[in-house]
Amino acid sequence: MIHLFLSPHLDDVALSAGGLIYKLISENQKVIVLTFFTEHDQYLTSHYLDSVHNDNMNSFTKLYSKRINEDIAFCNKLSAIPIHGKILDCIYRVDQCGEPIYKHSAMIYSGLVHKSDYASDMAEDLINKTLSNYQPDYIYAPLGIGRHVDHIIINNLAYNIKGSRNFKILLYEDFPYVLGKYPTINPDSLESALLRNNKFDKNAILVDIDLKEKMQNILFYESQLEPLFDNKSNLLISLKEYHHSISKTQIQERFWLIK
């Protein structure tokens, strides 16, 4: 079986489905991690000030250049195939006048794709090429918890390709947004995301995972540890909180199969 994971950014799949990926690789199944928004522009970081109103965006932009190497190391460890889409992250995309399209966190986490944003077309071209090259049996895409515009673009993309080929699509729960604490300016929830994803019927699929292996996979993305969790202890606390919300007796990841 071939499993294609659609990751908006260079850590989303490890954060949300790192346990399943480890399980699939252990079963000698083929895993491809397609990450869409992998590029940055060092000249645009000044638009994101280190303030409460911007969810510490400056911490993310300073470390962006390390993220591709972290993703390659993660995929190499698991023998997964990494594909980098080389599309600019939304915080670096500009309009025809050269002005940032998403000027602050409220716009980034609005769930609204700006009319000047070209990324959806580029992402669609990339997924079509990848589907043609690999012909996966399963595709995993973000549920869009958190309303981050890049996550919404890939979530919409998953629905647009449904039915055109013979594969199954599952939506993963965006971690850490699924905790209901993020983004800090306007927290989202699993329940709200499920309501937004009402285009198709969905069944919950539970997968037993190894929490230690999942945490080790997330720690490959060292540049994201401090901005997201401050430290390893808080990461482990957050993971336990999330997985405890799914099951009090087993460590599981939950996916939503589109019927």
C-alpha cells in the first residue's frame, strides 16, 4: 500500500500523524510526505512583530531556514519519501504590489483565502503531479483545525480531488490546534472544524500508536519546539492531554475517513 500525507508546513504531519507514519513504516508500507509551503523570504520577516497580537510570529520566521533539513532528517529516519513543494509560506506571499497578503495573525488564522493568493492553484498542480507519479492508495490531509490559511488551502484541495481517482482520503486532527488553545488570538476546536468539514460524511478511525516514537519524530523539528511548546516537557504534557481526550486507556491517533 502507498500512503500519501499532505502536510501544509514542515512539521504538521509529524505533529498530527507521526504515530501512524511510524506504524505504517514498521509494517513495510510506503509513505510519501508531500509538504507544500516550504519556502521563506528573509526580507519579509519585519512584518511580523514579536508581540501577543502576532502569536510570536518572529520566533517562527527567524528559524525558517532550518526546517527543510529537519524534515529530511525525519523522513530519512523513517524511510519515508519527502517531497517539498517550494511554495512560499503564507507569511511570505505578496500581492501584485509586493505587499504581504496576510499582514498579521488575525488574517493568517481567519480561515479565509485571500483573493490575491495564488497558492491554491500551485498546490493543485503539485498534488496532481504527485498523484500521477505515485498513485497512492490512501491520502491524509489536515482537518483544518486552527483555521490557518495554509491548512485550509490543503483541506479544500483534499475535497476537490475526492472522487477523481481510486483512493481513500482521511483527515487528520491538526495538532496542537486540536487542543482548543490555539491560535491564542482566537482558539479553534475539533467540533468547529468538523462542522466546517460538512461536505461529505465522515467516519472516525482510531489507530493505536507508540507515544514515545511519536514524540521522537516531533523532536526532529527542533526549530519549532520553543515557539510551539517552550520545551520538551510541555510537548509531552500536550501530547498526553490530546491523546487522553481520545481514549483514557489507549494511546491513539484519530482520523476522519471521507465516505
